[in-house]
Amino acid sequence: KMRSNNFTVSSMHGDMPQKERDAIMAEFRAGTTRVLITTDVWAHGLHVQQVSLVINYDLPNNRELYIHRIGRSGCFGRKGLAINFVRNDDIRILRDIEQYYSTQIDEMPMNVADLI
């Protein structure tokens, strides 16, 4: 659906051959694709300067994995944003992450224009 709306999109997952994942990452780093949809295969050790937004469609149940995921945005002194889709079942995990990292993760307003 994103492609039909003219977004350049790539996707990758851990079951792909390493050579294919490397090619996808090269495209993403070069800016050939602007959106990368991935599993946690991307959460560790991959640094791409131009990532400014990370969207978690599901919260990891591991605090460290959460930080690895959102740490992809705003690297190298740049600003970044992480958006989490949180179900009622995820509230406990979210509160645990907040407490562990001594932070507050704010709920996004329904009118996103209020953020700008």
C-alpha cells in the first residue's frame, strides 16, 4: 500500500540470506529507498545516519531491545523520534521501560499537527 502511494519501501527479516540483507541496507543507506520495514534483525549493530523516525508496531518485552530499536533514530547528534503503538496488554511493559530508564514516554496527541 505504501508503494502505491509513491513511497520507496524496502523490507528485510532474519530469514533472508545475508547477501540480500546487505543489498537492501546498501539501498537504504544510499537513499534509494526511504522506508525500511524490518524485524529485530535490524536492532543490533546497524547504524544509518539518516534514520530520524522509528515506529514500533509492537513493544519488545526486553528493555535493552527497546533501547536498541529506538536508538536507531537520532544517532550521530541528530534529532530522532520513536513512536510506539501500545495495546492495553503492553502498558505493563511500557511502564517497566519508563521506570528502568527513568523517563516518561508521552502519549501522542490525536491531532499530530499539535506536535509541529
